[in-house]
Amino acid sequence: MTTHHPIAIIGAGLGGLTSARVLHVNGVEAAVFDLDASPSARTQGGMLDIHVDSGQAALRAAGLHDQFREIVHPGGEAVRILDRHAVVHHEESDEGEGGRPEVARGDLRDLLLGSLPEGTVRWGAKVAGAHPLGGGRHEVALADGTKFTTDLLIGADGAWSKVRPLVSAAEPAYEGVSFVEVHLNDAERRHPASAALVGGGMFFALGAGKGFLAHHDTTGSLHVYVALKTAENWISTLDFTDTAVAKTAILDHFDGWDAGLRALVTDADGELTPRPIHALPIGHRWDRVPGVTLLGDAAHLMSPFAGEGANLAMLDGAELGLALAAHPGDVEAALGAYEAALFPRSAASAAESAESLALCFAEDSPKPLLDQFASYR
């Protein structure tokens, strides 16, 4: 027999888990499905700044804000902006009074996972597709050949969502910028010059169409993104299986840059990971489709240059959970209320992200970013 779940959440990222948690604290249970074989199947990325009005609001709704404060990374809100010659043009310290405390993504995910009843997440459950059955019900097929049905299907499955096609034909498009992710492990001991250069918080070293974005993570390592404004196929021209060759190819784009900045690539430990940046159209929305909705990157994938991705995913998840709890027995009323707030909020953040990407990689960078920070004073 096909298993039935009243509410099925596809994706155990921050948004999907927040939704499940907020539903749980309001007496509503959901089943979560994730393609990873286990919670520890892969690393969860670097540091996140969690905003008062979005990510932190979601954690309050989930009853986890106090626990969140216990895993905040002290000093993580510091900011340093340099040019290609490693001249520091802007620096802010972290006095512990800001509204965007830093936390490791993995620690935050563990907090959310630990707050759910055992068995809520079904691991190793890769969704192959879904189709409507009528009356708002859907059938979901998994890659292992099993199927289940649900009264409410929530797509929290990221950029390349398998649920999105049920409501929208939109697909992510390349944003003109690619990252290469690198790490310098045990930085204070093994890479002290790089650790001193980056500082304790967020680090930008920018020039025309390229730069380095970095931060210290909670393990003491430097987490660095080498960023290039380049053609979409550039990544495919590099052989990432040969780290030395890939490093040389990347550094060819940074001729004339300060030796300390270039060392962030030269001295990197382990593999280099390519990450081309994609986004859904600004203002992405869909007509109400019975029994299905989206949250997080599945709904509004954007570039990371406003720092809103994880925050919005969590806020989406919390607001969806609250809407469902507020409309017992009326899923469509809940989804209508949720999406009415979701669309304008995500459109504004997507526009901000696109604008920030453009100013970070302008021909006269880092001046536009410096001007933006100056305007906040």
C-alpha cells in the first residue's frame, strides 16, 4: 500500500526543518524527506549571519532563540573591506551588540534537527518527481521506486527543486559570477599571515569584476570564496581533479594582486569546489495551486550578496507553519495567506541581492561597496 502523509516537506535544509519545528510546537506533525543518506552525509557550508527580523524571528517562533544564542560565534560580525593591494579601506569590530550574529550553518541545522521528534526526517529519500491526484492531493515518487501521497506538499528542496514544476516553469539562471570555494585549515597556527589578513569576521577584497570573500569559521579555519565575473562555461574549462593546475588557472585572473591575497589560493588545503551563482527571476511568483507550495531557494533563489538566503528560508518555514496552525482544516486559506506575504518580501530581497552583486563586482570596486557602508552611518 502507498503510504500517506498529511503534510510532506521535501528537503531537510534550514527552511524545511524550521517549518517542521514550528508545526511541531503548534501540535501539527509533518514528515520531512531528504536525499542525503544521513545528517552527516556532507558538510553544511560555512558561517551565516542571522538577522533579527527574519532568521531570528523564525527561531523565536520555533522556540529556539535562547539555544541559538548559545552557538553564536563571538566576533563574527566584524567586517573588513580591502582593495586588490590589500589596503584596508573599511573596518568594523564586533562589540556583541549587532543584529546579525554569526553561526555555523551545521550547528544551526543540528539545533533544528535535535528539536524534532525522532523519525521526523526520512533520510536517503531522493524525490524523482511528483504529480497531482486532484483535490489538492499529490503523489510523490522516490528514486528507490517507492511512492507516497500527501494532502500538502511543501517544496523546501532548494535551487533545483523537484516540486517547483508543479507551480512554476521558472528555472534558475546564471548570474554572471562564479565562486571557487577553498579552505585554509587551522589558520592561526598553519596560516597565521592569512588569518591576520582576514580578521575575525567577514572579509571582502575586491577589484574590477573579481575578488575574495572570506571569514573565520568556528573550527578555526578560513572559509574563502574566490569570486570572478566570468562566462558561465568558465568553470567547465578547469580541471578541479588537479588542484595545483586549478590553482594556477584561478591565480592567472589575479595578476598584480597583493601576494597575501593570492596566498589565500596558493596555500589552500584540500580540494577546490566550483560554485557558479544562479538565481530565479526577481519577483518570481506563481498562481495558487491546491495542496502545494514552496519555500526558501525553491521559491526565490537569489545570489548571496544580501545575506538573505538562509534567513528568508527560515522565515518562510516559520510563517508557513504559523499560517497552517492558524487555519486548522483549511490548507488553502493558510497557503493563500502565506504566499501573499512571501511574494513581496522575497522580491524585495532578490532585488537587493542583485544590486549588491553588481556593486561588489563593478569596474571601480570596492568603491561602490564602501559607499554603501558609508551610507549606513
